[in-house]
Amino acid sequence: MIGKVFGFCLLAFVVGGVGLYKASRKTVPSIRRERWIKFVTYFGVVHVVLVCALLGPRVLALLVLMILLIGAFELYRALHLVSGGRLLFRTGISVGYFVLALALLLFFSLSTKEFAVFVYLVVAAFDGFSQVVGNIFGRHPLSHKVSPGKTVEGALGGLLFAALMAVLLRPLVTMSVAQTLAACAWIVAAGFSGDLLASWVKRASGVKDFGRILPGHGGVLDRFDSLLLAGPAALLVLHHPRF
């Protein structure tokens, strides 16, 4: 099944690459170049996570811990730029991040590598294809004040491809199709909420990006913000008696 997982990922990136090409044909060269850099970087990130999962839970846990530590540094730097006496805002966001980070570590420690891969790839499919579909068909802003780039069409397209990925990966979690789709909807909703929350924090802090470690992306935290909520939410799927 592991070989099939890599095959599904490759197929998803091929489809996404075709969509990105279509969406970028008439854009200016600088935007086109930025999109392709982001695409290639995302390809590398997804496969690094998959390889670490394949190497075992300790390697994956070490990767997640490293991601969370870098994310904490990026968040600290962003919050440090908040002017005025907004101590309550900085404290609340910092405590919230700490709690979510612990919950994410708990998710990876309690999950099998198969379930962890399932959740991560569902989130990754939604993140990636919501951007591609949004670039092609996006007309109606979803949350203009918080994240102007997100559209209703992009979110629906991302959900559709996330559902398709979930069904393809169903042997990893041994759930029925209905259970798989329900779990996918729950995970995507949580992941999208995490993405919006991170965008809100950036706007409230007056920064465009959390960091520049990943080319084309707004930092490590920006790349994994969806997983911060999706992972803990998936714990309910893992231990809910109806799943």
C-alpha cells in the first residue's frame, strides 16, 4: 500500500501541475515563477513527510517536533512586531499555539503511521487543490478581510480533491466509504479553520509571511498551520465509536 500512496501523490501532483499550468498561462512572469517555485517546494515537503512516516514513528515525531519548534520561533517573531500594549493578544496566541502543538504531538504519538499519513495527505490535498482550483475558477472571495486570496470555488474544489484522496487512501484506515468521507469533511473543516486562524494572526500582527525558510511559502508555520488543528481534530475520528 505504501507504494500506492506514493503513486497517488505523484498522480495528484501531475493533475495539480496541469491545473497550475492552465491557471498561470496568462499571468505575468514573476507570478508564474512564484507559483511554480511554491509547487516544487510543496512537492518536496509532502514527500519528506511521507519518507519520514515510512522510516518509523520516531523519525516522524522528530520531524513534527522540529516543525513545531520552527513554527514557534516564526510565531514569536511575528508577535514581537505587534505594537502597543497588546499583551493579552500575544499571550493568548502563544498559549493557544502551545496547546495545539501538544495536541498535534499527541495525535502523532497515538496514531498509527497509516492513519497519520491519511490525515496529512487529506489536508495536503485540500491545501494544494484549493489554491489551484481557486487560481483557475475563483470568483467569489471566501473571507476577504482575513485571507483575500481564498475563494468559495477554491475551497469547494479543494474539498472535492481531498475527498477523492481520502477514498483512494481508504485501505490505510479500514473505514467504509461513508465513514471515510465524513472523516474527510471533519478533517478538512478543522484544517481550513487552522489556515484562516493563521491568516488572521498574520494580519493582526502586521506581517505578510511568518518566515522565508520554504521558497514560495510564507514560512514553515504557514505550510503546516492546517495540520495544527486537523491533527487534534482527527483524534476524535480515531477514538470515536462510530468511526
